[in-house]
Amino acid sequence: MYKPYASPVYKANKDVKLTEPKVSKTLFFFLKLVGRLYLFVFFGIARILLHGEEYLFDSFKRALEGKSRCIIAFRHPNGGEPQLLSWFFLFRLKSLARKSGVRFSRQPHAVFVYGYEVVRWGGWIARFIMPRLGAMPIHHTKLDREGMARIYNAIIGGDYPLALAPEGQVSYTAESVPRLEQGTFRIGFSAAERMENKESDIPVEVLPLSIHFRFGSWGKLTLEGLIKKIERFVFSDKSKKSEKYSFTERLERCREKVLELNEARYSIQSDKNLKFEDRLDNVLEAALESAEKILRVKSEGDFFTRMYGLRQICWDRIVLPGVDTLDNLSRLERGTLDLRAGEAWYAGRHIELVDFCWYFRIPLPEENAPQHTKVEYCQNLWDFVSRTLGGAYHNRINIYPRRVIIQAAPPMNLSERLPAYRQDKKDTIKKAIDDLEKAYLFCIDDVNNM
């Protein structure tokens, strides 16, 4: 029997309160016991491998000794990368480095930057653990002086490397780099300037890390199961046997049907002469406009400015910022806030579709495509189905990999680029982003050529 993917949130909630981020070494022991079990949710019993280890070892060694300030710029294609890297840095990195003759001056660890919405939907476990690992929340679209001050303090005077995702959010693909935001280098160059103002010769570096998944026989079996699940959801006529279609045709049939339903939902005239990506862009624009109408927000800015702004409004209406209690409100006041929260929840269904589908503009895999490419696409195709039904990230189905590969690339020294940065900040940041993308593409090619 079909069950809805999410339940409407009709009531506004008081603000989420967090303790000040501070690394608790007592928590490390607890995480060693349960951390690997938690990772099972994302990666099963996959073996975790490290490549480009010389870059990671050297960067950590110098950062832990205070000889550099390290910003770990990690890819975020799947959703579980921060948890994976936290566990890996704490409980695997030291022993692997020792085998290579590298010894750290202290226990390796990294403090992560995350969007404030994570602790809003992540529940009490996230709210308890993340601050005690030193993780720092930041608002994505509105001024957050306190959050930025924490980040700069962590880079300039912290004990551990800082880790953040230049993609800004889950990107749903490990085999390409769809988009990188400027935030990593804006923060990095500003930190490098502050270090120089302190008359310090300690460089600020950005270390690229790329995460990749490889699948075995279990992946092949569950992939077929996922495709059949999608077909059962999408088609009601069971007489149309899927066996007569090729792998690519099966995916294309499902994708086309889901797209048509979205076009009908937003009263878009379906034009089969347009490419899938162009038709999907029409759906994205209509979904954004629908959310803006529900929230009564004027359409301003580029695509991501609009999407992130709408998401922030939704969260701020469901979880009220700066509000410790709702007990003193009249029934009328509380009812009005609850109504706005309900509207925000429904607007959020459009935004969740937009959030995912921008990244779904990727070609269908061919019959002879690598298995990891097929798995990634089918996982995303299921996301296309679930977002059409009003779902969100937590409805994603992960096929467990056999191996998770952490690939490091040579670090980028931002302090050496400061003269160019002072002359032309915009151009220097753009070149840095281009170099980071090249580093990620190098990682992708290196892993694929193993």
C-alpha cells in the first residue's frame, strides 16, 4: 500500500538551541564504538580506501604541528561524506600514516562546517554530537557574523583542520563536478590576509578530497531491484514487460513518465522536440515560482539565490529563529504562526524538487557504462520519483558499495596567491575555483584508471 513520503508540519516550533562548538575528547571513545555502525546506514560494510595519501598525511602533519592552516575541501555527492571523513580522520588516519612512516603530533581530527538546517531536521542526536565534535553551523543565505567569526577563529587559531564542502550541498554525482561555490576561497583568502597581518609566515592551504564508490555483486543485484521498484511506481500497466527493453530504454521510459507528470503538475505544455534538460529547466522555473507565490516572495536574483532564499524562509517559518518558547502566545497568534508553518512546508515540497532536479541534468548511462555510473543514475532516478511525490533527501535509497575511495589531490597554497588576490579578487577566486575543479577531475580520472 502506498504511504506518503512526508507528513505536513502544521505547527511552528521554537528555535533550535546548540551548545558552543568545542571538541570533546570524551566523545571520541563513544564514537569509536558506535561510529562505524552509524556509517552502515550510508555505506554498509564497505571497505574504506585512501589514495593520494601522501598529500593527506603531509597536510595533516603540518597542520597539527602548527606549520600550516589547512582547509579540507571535500566533495559531497552522497550525503554521508562528513560522517565518513570524521570517523576516518579519528580512527583510521593515524594508523595508516604510521605504516607510511608519518607520525602526527596529536590525535588527527577535523572540524566541519555545516548548514544550520542540518540540526533542524537532524534531531537531538545531531544537536548533541556535532557541537561536541567542534562542528560549526552557518546560515547559507543570511548574514551570520557569529558563525563566520567561529570559522575564522578555527582556521587561524584552531587545533585542527577545517573541513567544508565547496559544492555547498549534496551534489548527487561523484563522477562530475556540476557546481562549486565561491565561499571556500572567500574564507580562505580572507584567513590568509589575517594571518599575514599577524606577521605570520604560516600558509593557509586548501586540500582537495574527492569521494568515490565502487560496487560488487551485491550492488548489481540491488541495482536491478531498484529499477524494478521504480518501474512499479511509475507504470500501472503491468502487461508492459520491461524485459523487452534495454537497460538505457528502461531508465528513459521511467524518466520520461516522471517528467511528463511534473509538466502536467505545473501546467507546462510538453514539447517532445526539446531535450530532457531543457524541459526539466521549465519544471524547475515553474516550481520556484510556485514556492514564491505560496510564500508571497518577490522573485529576485539568480537561480541559486532564489532557491536558497526560499529554503531559508521555509525553515524560519517552521522553526522560529530567536524564539525560546511559544507558551505565552494567544491562540490566535499561535494559530497564525502554525498556518505560516504549514504554508512553508508545502512550499518546501516545490523547493525539494528544485534542489534535486538541478543536479539531475545528466545523460542516461549506456548499456556498457561502468557499474558505479549506473548505480548513481538509478539512485538519482528514484530521487526524481520521490521528489515528485513530495519527498526529500531522507527518502533517498542508497545501494551499498563494496569500496569507498577517498582520493586526495595536491594542496593549494592560498597565501602564495595573495598578491594576485589583492590586484583582482574576483579573477583570483575564479582561477582558484577552476584549479579546484581541475583537482577534482584529476581525482575522478585517477580513481577510474585504477
